[in-house]
Amino acid sequence: MSIVVAYTPDAYGEAALDHGAAEALQRDTALVVVNATKGDALVDPRYAHEDQIAAITSKLESAGLDVTVRHEVVPDVAQAVLEVARETEATMIVVGVRHRSPVGKALMGSVGQRILLDARCPVLAVKPDA
């Protein structure tokens, strides 16, 4: 059993990480952090650098969490999060959500939206503090 966090190195990912860590501590369960990219661009700002991953891991472990970080290049980011949730028998997925315009919704899919709609377990959608 685990709590899975869909992480991006921005305010939305940090909000998801904070809430996911709190849930994992409260439930005394493992935390699995997923940071993935499709690898279809030379630079993906949502894909964390190795030093960021190391800092996150150290911070979470020092808080007493059993943490695993999945930092991968995958064909589909939302599907990767959902597969990790199934593999680890997640009791919850935590995802940071951002506002998208109607045109943005029509032109490209949202990882958060796909996770919300396709997850087999509860999904906690969070936003950064104002």
C-alpha cells in the first residue's frame, strides 16, 4: 500500500508533495513520488534534475517517510502515474492541478485530468497556497 504523488518541480508539484507526505505520515504508509517525462523535447521544465530528486528524497526520508522516487522517461505521463498506483496498490494519488483555458483543454490533454478520471483509487487534487 502507498500514497502516490504525481510530482513536477514547480509550485503545483510541491503542493502535491506536501499533501502526499502528510497523508503518508498520517496513514503510516509508503510514499511513491513519480516524476516523468515523455522525452519529446530537449528540455522539459516538469522533469526534475537529479539534484532536485536527491533533495526531495533526503527531505522526505528525514521526515521519517519510506519513500521511493520513480524518475523516468515514459510514453505517457498520466499512464505512468496510474501504473505505479496499481503496482504499489495505492490508497490515494495526489496531483497538483492548474487552471487551463477552454482552448488549452481542447488542444491538449491534461495529465491531472486523466489521472482524476482513470484512477482506480481516490485522487486528491491540490493547488498551491495563494
